[in-house]
Amino acid sequence: MSRVGVIGIGHGKFGRRSDATVQELAFEAFREALHDAPIPKSEIDATVIGAVPEYHKQRSVAGVIQEYLGLTPTPTWLTEVACASGSAAIRTAWMAIRSGMHKVVAVIGCQKMTELSTPEILALMGRVGEVQWESVFGTTFPAYYAMFANAHMHSYGTTRDQLLQVAVKNHFYGARNPNALFQKPITLEKARASEPVASPFCVYDCCANADGAACVILADEFRARSLGGDRVVWLDGVGCATASMSVLKRPNLTGLPSAEQAARQAYQMAEVSARDIKVAEVHDCFTIAEIMAYEDLGFCEKGQGGRYIEERKPYPDGGGVAVNVDGGLKAKGHPIGATGVSMACEIVKQLRGEAGIRQVSGADVGLTHNVGGIGQYCFVHVFRRN
Amino acid sequence: MSRVGVIGIGHGKFGRRSDATVQELAFEAFREALHDAPIPKSEIDATVIGAVPEYHKQRSVAGVIQEYLGLTPTPTWLTEVACASGSAAIRTAWMAIRSGMHKVVAVIGCQKMTELSTPEILALMGRVGEVQWESVFGTTFPAYYAMFANAHMHSYGTTRDQLLQVAVKNHFYGARNPNALFQKPITLEKARASEPVASPFCVYDCCANADGAACVILADEFRARSLGGDRVVWLDGVGCATASMSVLKRPNLTGLPSAEQAARQAYQMAEVSARDIKVAEVHDCFTIAEIMAYEDLGFCEKGQGGRYIEERKPYPDGGGVAVNVDGGLKAKGHPIGATGVSMACEIVKQLRGEAGIRQVSGADVGLTHNVGGIGQYCFVHVFRRN
């Protein structure tokens, strides 16, 4: 079967973007991706938008974005799977290309999170859990992940400091990423002293909402080779799995079964194993989520995620897989629909060797791990240089 | 290239469904489709959900539905393109199968429109137009389509009675569809006397919101033949086009350019022409929309849509294409995400010859025409019996 390649990437600044509408954010990222390729706009056959619609005032943003990018009458549609919407868009584009339906597809993940008022946003985000039986009892996002953290600490002896070392690493790299929301390194002491959110989490355990957009342009093998030349990065493994929305029905709260299964699929499809991965972007919406990802993706044994970060393995040259060296959700900010596409942009940059001061040496195989909700969905994508 | 076939269909009752959550609506349709096929649930590789997320209290319904159907850990994701979300889900499933990613995919269009309060729904629906430059001036859905009606009346002499004859036809067939919201025929006099909404529209020019769900199960050619036997209906043409969100930028307001283009693509792909179509489900959100569809799809010449209905061509045995003989959006009700999938169910039933008192004789080729927003998106799908 023919391969699908990434021929262009674009990434806007994440943060409070009161200067731009959602279509303007999308345009920034799209324009950069076209220039990066470089290809004319007329090469684009279709776009897939990754976004969560309800955070925007504009209804049905895909159409507005398509018009704003000057791409009508070509097709567009939106994919939504909560915080993994961007990766679902990439998966959809992969299928669109492999099916022969389209040859070159731009995937744009975008989200304006600061358009609605804070109470409106909180009311929406409070209903991501299972509303019939769980959310009504007050389990919001931090509370759900705090349960995972407590379970992990209880089962494996994971410590508060190990959790916060994830934050320290990701803020360190956020400071090396001009597109990140937070650009200052933090110390473990500072993280420890931050305000409590949901025990055991304090502020520095949690990522922050942000506005932002990112774009990847995918092409079929023929066009990827002819348009993308040497800089093509191949999307060779696309894994996706789901788990019960209700965490009460999960076998345990120390990992995400959907992540394990999505990883297995993606590794098999790309014919790689966890040992081949040099660089990864994982879904660190809370510090515990990154620690569980080390384990679910097979970077370390089950229960060893706390030690993995304590021993600095996920730092480049730490002897493990370099993880979230662009700052992750934690320091870059989390514009929901944009996050999965932002992850893909960083991996492509790393595999091209164009990541500058964040470059992981010898990066030839990388992955993205993008979680929707509390692990109801997980998408794992494996990218290869050759 | 191998074909994609429909092997099962399921359709719940449309209306005010205070008896069911959105996942329960989805389950009704899914269960019926499994029984219709008939196949065990274990054959389903993935689901694609067509829905507009913001009308639900539950965030990210795809995951909740997947769990409720007992389909975790298989993949699911949601597609959104306003009122065409169900057709985007079908198109996505077609690509998923043709790409080799999945073999059997259940597409579920579902929408609970009566969960939020009426003011909340109106506030959301009022922002489907372009919010930056248009909606702020009061152009809601009926107002937008009323502009189309006025333009069509002005340019082509289309009359009020011709518009309302669409409603008379569709209510006549709604009365023959036990799943329809409205099950009483209406007279032209009754339609004429209904309350004004947005000139020239009165109540009977407008479809009604409803709760509901529908399901189609698609399979690759091998499985379609082995699982579906004689009853397979093939999805041979999948067209999709977009147009500017802002109607101010459209060349005219007498048709939808996205519909013309989507139809052209779908006809070409399925190797048919408008003359081959025996039965069609078109997007009659307002009476003028069905009249424009006759023209955009090539069932009659441009400007002749009013005469087409006046001469009863879209009735079975009327000498034209039988249109919306299940009641259309007008009489069935319009559960936004469900509509495109509901259309596909009716066409499959017709092509199988299982439509009972609504059966169009000799129906071997049919199509669905599903419009998102005010024609920002249009999806045209051509189905064939052989």
C-alpha cells in the first residue's frame, strides 16, 4: 500500500489571542504550512478541521474557515473527539488520501478558548465526563485525573515530586519554544508551592486553556515525493482506540487502556516497537497523564513512570524517549482542537532535524499520543523519516 | 477500485423524544440496523457519529455512544458540518473502508434537539450564519432562506403556491411514514393560512427541529457480498463541495453552487446522470430549498423548479424523480445530525424494494442531497442497486 506523507507544517502562537478570530488563527497556521511545503494553495484538495465546536460563538467553523482560507468550493468537514479532535482530523485525512478520494489534504487544528466567558467555558468543560451518572457528582477534569494520580501513587509509590518533575521538564522546554503560552522555566520548589487544585494536584500539575492553531499538509506518496522532496516525513502508523466514558467501569485508574491499544495498533502498522521511538509528544493535560503515557506507550514498565521522569529519561540524551520537548500541553497551552496537530508539527520538525535548540539528536522515528476526555479516546500516530 | 456497500439500516422515531437520551436514540437505530443486516455486533470495526455537539448537554457524545452500544475499544469519532453532519459521517466511513483501515463501519446520525431550552437552541441556531458580518444583523435560518425564496420568485416567477405544494407533498408522505414527526396530510389552503415566519415563508414552509437517530452499516465489497447477500445497496458516488459562508459573496441567491458541484462529482463517480435517478431524498429545510434542489441536481432546468412541483413531477409516477417520499425534513422533522443518515436509510429501503406503501416502482438508482448551513456545505451521495 502507498504511504501518506507530511509535506508542510505551520504553527501559530498559543495563548490568549484576543487579536484573532478562530478563522484568523487557522489562516496563520495554514499560510505557514503552505510556505513551509512550499506549494501553491491550488494543490489543496480538501481540509479537515479538528476542533470542538461548542467553544466558539460561530457555529460550524469548518465552513467559515474554508471560506477565509480561500479554499471553497473544495470539501471541508470537522472532526470532534474532545481533546483529541486534532488527531482524529489527521486520521481522517490519512483515510481520505489512502482511499484515493483526495491527494493533498490540509489538516487544521484550531480552537479559540477565550471567546466565551469563563463561567460558560467551565460549564461546558464540566460536562466532558459522563453526565448521566458521574459529572453530576462533581467530577470535573482535574478531579478525574486526580483520581488517577491518587491510584498511581497508591499502587506504585509514585510521589508528588515525580509528578511535578514532569511540569519542571515541560516548562523548561516551553521556554525554548516561541509558540508556547508559558515561556519561563520553573523550579520544583515553585511548583510545590503553587495553589492546590484537586488533591494531589496543585496549579503546576495542570495544563492551561489557550487559543491557537496548527496545520499539517498530508499528501499521497507520489505527491509527497514530488512536492515534498527530501523533507517528507511519513505517517506510517495510525492507531485509535476507545474506552468507557464512565471511569467507574474501567478495570483500574493507573493507566489508559485506550492508549495501550492505540499504541499497539500504530506500532504494528508502522512496523516499529517502543524501542524505536526517539521522540514523542504525549498528552500531558495533567502531570500524571504524562507519567501514565510513558507506561502505556511502553517507554518503561508499568508502575515505573515516576522513576522514569525522576531519572530524567524523557530528557533528550536521558537514555529514554525524549518527551514533550516543545513544552507539551503543560507549557505550550492546550487549544483543544489544535493540540493533536501541534504535536504532529513538532514531531515532523524533529524528524526533519529542524527543531533548533530543541532538536533531539538522531530522531528518525517519533510519535504523537493524543487523549480525548479521560481516555475515552486515544490516538497514537507514528511518524518516520525514511 | 472496490465498492462500498450498505448492509444494514436502522431508523428510530423522530419527534420530541423525552423518553430517551442521545445514546439511547443511537442505540435504537443501531440495534435495528444490526438486526436488519443481520450481523453480530462483533463485525463492527468502528463507528462514525454524525451530530452537532453543541445541542447536547453531554460533551463529546461519540465516546458515550460507543460505550452505550458496547463497542469499546473500537474507534469512534464525530463529524460536524451543521445540518449535513450525517452525510459527512457517511463520507468518512466510505473513506475509512476504501482506505483499508476498516472493513465494516456503522454510521450513526443522532441528535437530541429538545435537551436544551428553546432560548438556548435559538441562540445557537442564530449563529449558523457568518457571525462576524451577517448574523449580527438578524439573518437567522428562516431569514436566509426567505432571501433565496424572494430571489427565486423575482427571477423565475416562482409562486407562493408552488412553494407550499412542496409542503403538501411532503406532509402527504410523512403520513405514510410511521417514523415521521408529522403524520397528517395538509391541504394547500391550510398551508396558506398558517402563521407568517419570514416573508414569504409561513409556518408550513419550514421544517421542525426534532430528536432522532438513524444508522447505516457500510462494508467493503467482500464483506458486503458475503454478509449482505442480495440486499446490498452500493454507495457508488460521494460528492462534496463548499461555498462561501457569507451569502453576500454568492453570485446569486437562486440556487446552491455547492449542491451543483457535489452532484456533478457524485454523478461522475457513480457513472450516472440526473436522468438515471429514480428516487431522491433532498434537503427541504424550507420549501424553497427543495425547489432549488430539483434544479441544482439537474432534475429540471434552472428556474423550472416551481413548475416541476406544480406539475407533480416529484410524485412517484409523476414523470420526474420521486422526491422525499418519506416526508422529507419537512414532515419527518430535522434532528440535525440524523438527517443525512435518515435520507440514506430511505434510499436503501427504496432500492431494496422494501419501502411498502411509499415504494417507488423501478427504483434502481437513488441519491441523497444533504445541505449544511445555508449551502456552505453540500453532500450528494448516489446509491445503486446493482
